[in-house]
Amino acid sequence: MSAEFRGRFDHAVILVADLARASASFTKLGFSVSPGGAHTGLGTHNALVRFGVDYLELLAIRDEEEALRARGSTAPIVERLRSGRGGLASFALATADIDRDAERFREQGLEALGPFAMERLRPDGRRLSWRLLVPKGESWGRPWPFFIQWDQDDATRLSWERPGSHANGARRVLAVSVAVADLDAAADLYQRTFGLRAGGTDALAALGARRRTFTTDRFAVRLFGADGPGWIAERLRAAGEGIFEVTLATTGDSLVIPADAAEGARIAIVSDDQP
């Protein structure tokens, strides 16, 4: 069994066709949205809904030709957006030792791409940089996260990109919900290979699903597998595996923002502060 993962949730990625429009939509939903900048050599740019070190990333194509030249890195984003498959697409877990994580994955027999370097040029000219590790070389629309290690420490990054004050009361990311075709295999990947702590298993008749929960540092990944006809089975049939909801903690009232109001991202905001 893999050693326990000692990292935390970093961010969830929401693919959007128009960054300005998406930023305006999230602002109307009560989020504070700030420009993030452009990714060097990838043809993409982003805006951030930041809570602390954790955030939601609105990611769009800035230069389609450049994005297609990047092939494996961002060409799939172009393809997803062209086919109308924007919205929640992936999520990242932050680690303090990405090289060790890569070694752990190899020991467990899991192929992964990286670690490899990336960077983003902010509107103020500051340059943020990091390394990524991508299990199985794919992350968009997959039922697993990718892993990130920042080159700048948390204090430096938060001094450059200050958390917003969100009118809807949202203050941190509690959990993500992920649809999986094989719940037992996915659970094994998260526990044995990634090293997240296993929580409980429960049945959700209203969704036609079984759910297994895994945690790290006050954050939960909730895996949903179909258990007969129901919403999860329909989701898997229509959209395949992958992240389908982000849960945020709030100081105010609970609410659910439907996907069609948030650029294809279903967001649950809850007053309960426990994953």
C-alpha cells in the first residue's frame, strides 16, 4: 500500500468558452473573480475564484493555434470546448514532494506524465511557476486528480493573488464529487496508489448510487458509482466519468448553483463545515 498522501486540495478547473463572460457570470453568482493571466506557450488564460490557497480556476483558450500546437497539454481543451463539453473538467491536489509522489506511483505500477514545468504570467508581470504530475497522462474528464507542486511558497502566492471576499459567503472548498464507472477500482486507486484516507461507504437511493469518501487535510473526494438506474448511471452514460460537483463551505445559507448557471459547473454551497 502507498504511504499516506500528505498534501491538500489546490484547485478545480472549469473550462469556459469565453473568459470575460464566465467571469461576469461568476461575479453575478456572488463570487469575487480576479484575472489570473496567460500560460506560457499553451494558448490558454484564466481567472480565479480564490478562497485561500484553494480556488476555482476558470480556464479558456486565448490563442487556439498556440493551444493546438501544444498538442497533449491543451489541444484536448480545444476539442472539449468545440464539442460543447465545458464546465468542470478536473481538479488538482497540492503536494510538497512531487518527485517522491512520482516514485510512489511507479512503485504502485501507475504510469504518470511528469513532473513537468509550467508557468503563468500574471497581468502585473509577475510569473508564477509550478510542476505537474498527471496520472496516466490524462486529466480532463477523468475520475482522478492531477498533482501540483508550486515553486513559490503559499505566503508569496497569496500576497500576489489575495483571496476574495465573496458576497455569497463561500470561504473554502470542502469536497469534490466524481462519477466513476468502477467504484471498487477507483477506490483502490485513491487509497492504495494515491494514499488518501478511506472514509465510509454509503448507498444513495435517490441517485441510484453507492458512494465512497476519501479525505486529506479537511478536504474530501466523494466517488459515486452507479447502483442500478438513476442519476449517476445517466450521468455516466451521457458524459462519462469525472468530476461533476464542487462543494464549498459558507458563512451564510446553503444553496445549490445548477450547472447551467455556472458555465457548466454544478456548485453546492453548504453551511456545514465538515467534509
